[in-house]
Amino acid sequence: MASPGIASDPDFGKVAVLMGGQSAEREISLQSGAAVLTALQAAGIDAHALDAADRGLVDELVCGGYARVFIALHGRGGEDGVLQGLLDVLELPYTESGVLGSALAMDKLRTKQVWDSAGIPTPAFTVLRDETDLDTVTEAPGYPAIIKPSREGSSIGITRVGSDTELQAAWQLALRYDAEVLAEQWIEGVEYTAGIVATDVLPLIRLETPNTFYDYAAKYEADTTRYLIPCGLDAGREQQLREQALSAFRAVGASGWGRVDFMLDAAGQAWFIEVNTIPGLTGHSLVPMAVGVAGMDFGQLVCRILETTLNQQRDTGGQRVEA
């Protein structure tokens, strides 16, 4: 990181911490939001909790005297560009990516299409829009494969399948969360994640779990998941991957802060999986772990994220421009 915390002591004004919402990740969002609220208030910032599920949210944002918004929402309605569009109309600066970056990153299919066009390596995939598409998985991407809803987070609705006999149930599970389902090539290797704050890429974290993959339980419930920082790569290779992660982040129009997940296969090839524009900020979350190695505590992290709202500009296409 360029610095361990806020370079000066800006007047943030009254800050709304948006949490909760109505997505499948509501409970995780409430945990993230509570942690952010506590940290901001401990730093002397005039921060207030708002549940995005409340019907009076817009009136509160308009009439509540807020100067900016810290978004601690996960999933649809908070991370997909919808809320970001509202805040742009209200001319309220906010943490996280703008409309374009939020919408693209939330959509795994469009993220992969953008990466393919930009030459960023991502696992092969096919789209399962109806039952007839299931027959295509055997040849492309082949087995084993990951079946996932296109627009969901926290590994919700995701299943690893090894044969046709497992495919139907996995597809039906993913359909509960999205009408558009991806079948993605399974990459055998090691999973890494790169946290990003402003233009700084945090030290990589290597993830190890006894589960089949880094699923919801491994992320939020298990005590058996291992988070390795330093990640075990030599400094030169880690720096290359951090630069690649930043390129993948920027390719989808993401900005502010977020996280990029990728795999390294046995040959050392990186395969980029997804961008998370509002990562979790709970006790099990990855970005807070990485900032500790970078010399920043949790309170400094949330203040640094909030600092990205200062001098914030957006162009007419919903892309945030860092001033």
C-alpha cells in the first residue's frame, strides 16, 4: 500500500453506511455493515446505519443530510449497479465501483466475455439457458465443471459436478438464483485472491480448504480454511500476478476497491475467475486479512475506502474516474 492510512484528516461529513438489503447475502451484509459502522464511529466519523431494505431509504438519503455513502451491501440490489445509479442521480459520492463496473462485475458471464476480448485468461465456459443446453457440457467445457448462477455472490448456488448424472441437480440449484447459469471449466490448482484499494493491490492470499472448493461454508463458517500470507510465491511472480489482477479489475470498469479471485494451475498459468466489487468485511473476510500484512488495521482500511469518495468524478457512462 502507498500509505498505512489516511494521509490527512478530511471532513467526511455525515456518512450513511448502507447494509442489509434483500439479496441472498443479506446476513453477511449486516455483519459487514456493523463492522464498518463501528470502525467509522471509532474514528470519530459521523456514520449512521441504513438498511437498504427499508422502504423509506430514498427519502432518508435525500432528507437526512448525508454527504457520502459507504456501501456494505452484497449481491443484487446493492452490488449490481442499481443502487449506484440511484446515488449518482442523488449526487451522493459512494465507495465502490460506478454503475458500469458494478453491473459488469456482478455478471459473471459478461465479465468473462470482457476478459476474453481483452486477452485476460479465464476458464472455458458455456451458458445453460434451458435444459437442452445440458447436453453440451460433456464436450465443452467438459468434466469436471463448476455450475454457477451468473449473478450471485458468496459461492451461493454453486456446485462442482463430475458427470452427467450430477448435472441436472446442480443446474436446478443454480436456477433458484438466476435464470442464466454458467458451466465453467474446473481448474485443478491453487486459489488466490488479490484485494484492491484505490490503485494499490494488497499482498496475495493463498486459500486452502478441505472442502471441494472455497464455498460458502469455507468462507463464512468453517475454522478449517487456511489463509496463507505471504502466499508462498516468489516476490517477482507475486508482483506479476498482482499487476494482472489490477488489469482484470480495470477491464470490467471496476474502481474504488474490491477483490479479484484467480487460480494457478499445475503449470503456473493464472486463470481469472471473478471480480467482487464489495467484498465482505466480516471476521472471515479476505481484504481485512491482507491489509494487516500491508501495515493497516481494520479501522484504517475502512477510512481509506471512505477516502476514495473524496474528489470523486463520474463520466456520463457510469464509469467512475479517480480524480
